[in-house]
Amino acid sequence: MEKIKINIDKIKINEAWKEFLKDEFLKEYFLELKKQYLHALKCQKIIYPPANLTFNAFKLCPLEETKVIILGQDPYHQPYQAMGLSFSVPCGVKIPPSLNNIYKELHNDLGIKPCKNGDLSSWAKQGVLLLNSILSVEANKPASHNNWGWQKFSDSVISKLSEEKSALVFMLWGNYAKSKEALIDKNKHLILKAAHPSPLARSGFLGCKHFSKANEFLKNKGKKEIKWNLD
């Protein structure tokens, strides 16, 4: 059990984020969430992403440079896919259908040719918080951790960013993400809504031009635009 504690407690997270979220980490629901995580590992459950990547979105995206939030729902539940960044998969892993459509929209919107890998880390490093509402999942069991309390955590992140930061861009794709609109101050931030990029959504994402709209907003606010190309 002690070895498991070390694995969890040494999760790497940007120090600024750790300070920003320190009160949240001490709340009762989060302590209970941690207990459930530890118990699942003790029972030898396979959890994605790996423990050291659970908070990868906060590790790679500097708090002080955060400009865009792209909200996903829960991590990929198949082997080798989840890396703690919404919609992203590691280099060498087959690009999922939703990300394929994101790449198509990048091409339609900004003329960026579809990338051959699905690693969106370069976006995160520029200030794009690729946040899943649920931060973990059991292997081959989608939404298996949706009752653990992760949504309360991610909702708090969204609310706190909305309250304490200015001129952010929130990209809400699909009905689940759109339900978080109430957490965001629309008078301070840009909220961009569209259908989910999954092919199952059929229409409504392609043609949304969210990437050019985000950069136009950032430019008008005197902020550095995002380089959306990945090559």
C-alpha cells in the first residue's frame, strides 16, 4: 500500500497550478476520490492514463500562460491512448476519429495539413489547457469513474479560471461540454460552442472555425496567438 501512495503523491504538476488548486486538493470529496483511486490500484485494476499522466494537462500548460481551454469528457479507455490531455494520443498511436475531425477542421479553417500523429502536447505548452472533465477511467470501461468526483474537481477548475483570469477562450464541443457554460463568465471570456467532433455527431463541428476565432480574440486582447500546426 505504501508503494501505491508514493506513486500517487509524486504525480508531477506545475507548481503554479498546485498553488492555484491547493484548497481543492484538501476538500473532503477529493480525499475520498483519492481513496477510491488507491483502492482500485490495490485491487490491480488497470487505470488510464498512467498515474504519472493523470494531471498531465496541468503539468504541460503553464497557469500564467493559459489562454484556451478545450474540454473533453473522459480519457480514452483503450491501451496506449490516454495521456492526460483531452483528445490527444501519444505519437505512434492511431489517431482517433474525433481527433481526425479536429484535424479536418484545422485544415478547413486555417489551411493546416492534417498531422500524422495525435500528440497535442505542443498546444498545451503554448497555453491550451486540454482538460478532461473526468481524469481517469478503468481499462475497457468508458465512463467507469464518472461517479468518483472528478467532475466536481474539473468544474472547480473551470469556475476558478473564469473568476480569476481574464480573456480566456473556452471551446465547448458537444452537449456535455456545453453544459459547463454556466460556470463561465461570458462577459469576461469567449465561449465557442459546437457539436462534438466525433463522426457520430454527424454534423455541426466541421465549419465551426473555432481555431481562427480563438486567435482573433486573443490577438484583439493583446495576447499571443496559438500556433495550431503540429509539425
